[in-house]
Amino acid sequence: MTGWYIDTVSLATSHYACCIGPATITAIHPSPANVVLNVNSITGVTYTLEYKNRLTDTQWLGLPPSTTGTGGALSLKDTNPPAPTRFYRVRSN
């Protein structure tokens, strides 16, 4: 695929609940129309895909809808990724 590559993936969380750690991104599937991130989930935990267009942006912006964990894999989708760069994280709470 031309024009897409993954340089670095990093995970960050702002807080931890009692027994919930950061979401684990298991795969990233970019295409010209969207980007899909797969994450492992915990039943009942809510997961939100967030993004920045530049790492120097002050805020992470959420991409609705948030998805409730099932205990299995979840697919979180950005249906409007800009070229050439967007940075992602998954917030769990």
C-alpha cells in the first residue's frame, strides 16, 4: 500500500483504575478510507479511540463511538484519517 506506514506505536494512559491497565493495541489496519485499531478488551470497560494530528497538539480528541469491552478483541475505527500523519491512543475507563 502506498503512502501509509507505521513508524512508532506508543501507549499512554493518564490514570489507572483498580484493576484496569492500559489497552493493548494488537493490530493497526490503515487504508485510504479509514484506519482500524484492534485492541484486547476487558468485559464492561469502555474504550475510546483518541487522536492528535501533531504530537505538539495540546489535547487528544476522541473519536465516537466509545465501545464497551466484551472480553475479546475490539475494532476501533477512524473513518476520516488525514494524510499524511495522525497519532492514536486508546483510552480505557
